[in-house]
Amino acid sequence: MFDVMQSNTLVINQAANNIIIVEGILQGEKIIESQKTIGHLKNIFQDEVARQKINQQEIVYRVQSHFPVEADTEGGLFFGTTFLNAGMVGDEYFMTQGHFHKQSNCAEYYWGIKGNGVLILMDKKRNCRAEYMQGGSLHYIPAHTAHRVANIGSDELVFNACWPADAGYDYEEIIQHGFSCRLLNKDGKPTLVKS
Ligand code: M6P
Ligand code: ZN
């Protein structure tokens, strides 16, 4: 009897689950970290003169990513945490560069871990909308939709993302034409303004 039970059991491989995530912070194997500084974000903010006056080495955001498969693997998933600092470029809140997906029919999930932010979304017809982001908020980014996040708080904003490994990035559209709306501080309040 005991022998039969033994042959039905599998070894649970402790070493296989070698990534941990606590408050969005990823630790373990295959975690890649990248960062975007003020210097990297030329022509992304409305006020280019204000951007040039800021220390170009100042970090706007860091991204920790887990890439379990090669980029462009059909059916694969990627996972990331973005740590977006609080700050302003002129009247505009620190924000991510933003992108469409190269494979435009790929959707994505974002969810807030801590801090206060706004997810700005724009479809291919350049219709813009926005959703508040905070610890625990879940955001479904549909296909064919550009996405960026602004930090409207005074502390770091942390959010997670999960997206298809073959989604890729189309940054060019945003570099060339931007979003059709911007999140500006108007009289002390975050206000979505058509641009
Ligand atoms: C999220 C995901 C990443 C993205 C990052 C920063 O973590 O969407 O794929 O790289 O935000 O955004 P961006 O690439 O627009 O700078
Ligand atoms: Zn994306």
C-alpha cells in the first residue's frame, strides 16, 4: 500500500519557484531593471523648456521586469513593476512615456500597488480617457489602446503590469504625435486637458 502511494507522488521542486514579489518589488532570477530619466524623456512633456531645466540624470521611473520567455513568444506573458517618482515638469505630473503595442491587438492589465496616479488611455481614433489608480485598483487596457501613467501624489507610485510576450512596443506614434490629452495641475487639481 505504502509503495503504491509513493509512486503516485511527485517531488515539489523548491528551487523552481525562485521569484518573490513583496509590495511590487521583484527579487530573484531573470529580473531585469531599466530606468527612464528626465534626459530620456525629450519631447514627451508639454513644457520642453521646463524639462531641460531639470537635472537630466533625475530618475522619473524604474521598471523591474520578469521575462520568463523570449520576446515575441506567442502565448507567453511578461510581468513588470513600475516605480514612478513624484515630480512635475512645469504643470505636468511625472509620467511614463506611454506606448501602443507593436502587435496592436494585444491587451494588458495594470494594477495599483501604492500611491496615487492616473492611467491615461487613448484609442486609435485619438479618443482619450483616464482612470484613477491607487493601491488595489485594477485596470484593463484594451487592444489598440495607448497607455501611460501619471503620478499625482507626493509619494512614489507603484503599479504592476502583465502583458503578452509578443505585444512589443510602438513608441514612435507617441513620440511623433503624443497623446490627445495631458494631465496637468490646474489650481492644485489634476485636470485632464485636451492637447
Ligand atoms: C509597464 C508595462 C511595461 C512598460 C512600463 C513603462 O510596466 O506596460 O511594458 O515598459 O510600464 O512604460 P513605457 O514603456 O511606456 O515607458
Ligand atoms: Zn503596454
